[in-house]
Amino acid sequence: MDGGAYRDRSKLEALFGPNFWQVIQNRVVVDFGCGMGAESAEMARRGAARVYGLDIQERLLAIARQSWQLPNLSFGGIVPEAADIIICVDSFEHFANPEQILSDISSMLKPEGEVWVSFGPTWYHPLGGHLFSVFPWAHLLFSESSLCAWRKNFRSDGANRFCEVDGGLNQMTIQRFIRIVQSSSLTLEKLELVPIRRLKWMHNRLTREFLTATVRCRLIHRRTHAAGPLPVGNRENVPNSHSGPHLSSTTNTSPRQSVPTVQAAAPEVLPKLPIQSEPNMKNLPSCDT
């Protein structure tokens, strides 16, 4: 989503609700894939005890350090203490190895901690190809090789695969994300699928892969997950709820991407999620999607 969509409001509040500031009060927070650090700085100013902006791109970290200088805020590739809250915004469709990412996140999280995730558009969204979606679903109608050849008319980085472009595209779908979480040490405490505003009336469990604008969820360690159905749909308020984890060499905390703006409506309550089969997709560090 284009950053202009949040020009007059807090991006984190728009994504996670006004109660988010209560959640982070006096907590240790990690901004995983912090980019240039704007959200990290906002959390540091609005009540977090300590905020660590985490990224593997030193260029972005240098910009963040220069732009935001607060006593409870630091940027780097190492987190010196376990986190109460980890946020990951606008990144899961870009990570080269999302399975490893969840493993890294889990290792940084306190036993009773929470992970707040928001990302999109996913792959089957009309603009799921980001730059490659020159019109709705263009990335599905044309081959990867054709789109990369077209891109070479104005980009000279030599990318021949979606995963090789700046920031990377891992072709993440909703069902694939759910399966990745299920195979990790984390579990979905809540999942929210926000429909494209104008197509909300068509959004259901059969069309959600194509008509979901944003995926939002809250993850916790599997052993702390209470039995019961997965909450899906409307946002619910959340009450206040190993030393030195390090990003693995396969982790790709890509900068938050600018993609065409798609207005999202308030989410609707969906039926219990059916986990349907989908073509197998391999891990992506080698660009095998």
C-alpha cells in the first residue's frame, strides 16, 4: 500500500487499531523489517519501553539512525533481549524464506509475547504483482519471463525472476501463509482478512484469495495457545498482555514496499477457515517458487 494512504494518520493505528498503543506500553518491542524506521520511532515515542528496529539492509539502517534519535530506540541487525511484542509490516510477501523468518521471530519472542503482522497485497490480488501488475492480474496473465523482460526497459538490475527484483516477491498467498504458520512454532491467535473496499460484497471464503486487500494477524507461541476456534474477521481489542537473537544469513528483511494504493474496507466476519490444498511451493532463497 502506498505510504500516501497514511499521510494524515498513524499507519500502525490504521492497521492495528487505537488499542495498539496500550499493547506496547512499557514493553520491549521489535520492528522486524523496520526499513527507514518511521514506525519504530512512533512506537518509541508512544510508550514502548525499548524499541529495536531490525533490518539486514545497512543502507536503510543508516537512514533510520540519522532520522530518528531517541533514548529508547536503536537500529541494527541484533536484538540484545527477548521481545514482548514483535511487529512485521508490509514484508511477508517479500521475504525470500518466510519459513526461516518465522523461526527467527519465534526465537526473539518471550514465552508470553505476541507477533503482530500485516501485509498485502497477496499474490492473487489484482495488484499482487506490485510493479508487474500494470493492470489488474497482469502478473497472472503474462509469464514471469515476459514481465521481467518488460521490466528491463526501465530497470537495469538484471532480474530475471520475481524473487530477484529489489525487495523480492515470493508469490505469497493466504493459504500458503496459513500453512507456513501451522508448520512453525507459532500459531494464529487471530486472523483478519480485509477485503478490497469496492468488492467487499463479493468477498467470501471462495473469493478471498483474489479480493483480500490486507492480511492481518496476531501470532503467539504454540504452547500458550488456548483451545478453541480461530477468531477470524472483525478486529478485537487486545489487553496488555535467551539473549541476543540474531538474524540468520537466509533472512531477508526487505524494505517496506510502495505498491499501488488499494482502499480497504472494515473486515467482515468470515466462516471458519478451510485449509485447502494448493500447489506445493518450495523455499525461496534460490528463487524456486
